[in-house]
Amino acid sequence: PPVVGVLALQGDVREHLAALAAAGAHARPVRRPVELDAVDGLVIPGGESTTISKLVDIFELREPIDKRIAAGMPVYGSCAGMIMLAGEVLDGRPDQRGFAGIEMTVRRNAFGRQVDSFEAPVEVTGVEGGPFHGVFIRAPWVERVGDGVEVLGRVAGGPAADRIVAVRQGNLLATSFHPELTGDRRLHAYFVELVRATA
Ligand code: GLN
């Protein structure tokens, strides 16, 4: 099975490790560059993107992760992880920095103006079996995508209807919601399959 790491600096690391294992991967926490070297793919968890950004520098992981992304390593980011993969962040802290990632503009804490946390169904292109039960916690949404970005999912209804919340560009995948907090392993299975196909 593919070896998939979870960036384990802050956030819901355990939930992603469990979801990846259930989806058939060898799942491992990644805190050091040597641990990054040993994985075929990486998950950036939900949490707090400004904190993760700081810790990435403190743990000297920024350049190694940028390099692996440039070399084609699959990465999946949920929520704060989506923000870390965005080329541009609105309402971010001035000092927060993401990776060389997806050509998109995300707005941090976007839904917060309406509702801090909420749940809504999200249909994801390429994943069969009906909509995801999307769990959104101070989540970003995607305001703009570049030409190379495929929109995989939008909020199905409610005040935030049609907002883009799932995207893919090449081997980079991102969702505003947290499938790792539900028992639904289809998105992790989709990612593990992408890692298997790439490794
Ligand atoms: N609001 C958080 C941030 O800005 C993301 C929240 C989450 O990951 N659940 O990073």
C-alpha cells in the first residue's frame, strides 16, 4: 500500500491518520524532513493555518514540501490545509504563507460571517455514492480558480449555496470541509488511489 503522511504540527492529525488507514494506506505522522522523504503523499489537516504556517518554518519543512510538490507528490488539504495549498489567501494574516500550490484564491473564515460552523451536503465530482455530509468549521471558500483548476464540489443549498468547496489541480486536492470528522472514507480512498497511481 502507498505510504501517506499527515503533516503533524497542529490540527486534527489523528483523525486523518485513522481515515487514511481505513482507506488502505500506510499512514504516518510527518514532523521532520526525513519523515517527509519516506512518504508517497501528504495530507495537510484541518486546524489553524497561521499556526501551521509558523510551525512549517520552525520545523524546517517549507522548502522540502515545496520541492516535493514541484516534483509531483500528491497532497490533500482539508480546511486549514486548503488554505495552505492556496496561491492566494484573502483575510489571512500578513505573515502566513502557504506552499507552491493550487492556482486559486481562498477566503479564510469565509462562512463565519453567516454561520461559524454548519453542515451541508456536497456532491464531489469523481466520487460516487451520493453527496458528502460536509462539516464546515470556520472554513474557507474558494473565490477564484485558475484555468488549470478543476472544481469538484460546491455547497448544495442554504445561505452559502454554490460556493466552491472542493478543487483539484493535478495531484493537489483540497476541500473546505472535513471528511475526516465523519465516518465517510470515500474522499480519503480517492486520495489514496491518486497516491497509488502516482507512486
Ligand atoms: N479558520 C482556520 C484557519 O484559518 C481553518 C479552520 C479549520 O481548519 N477547521 O486556518
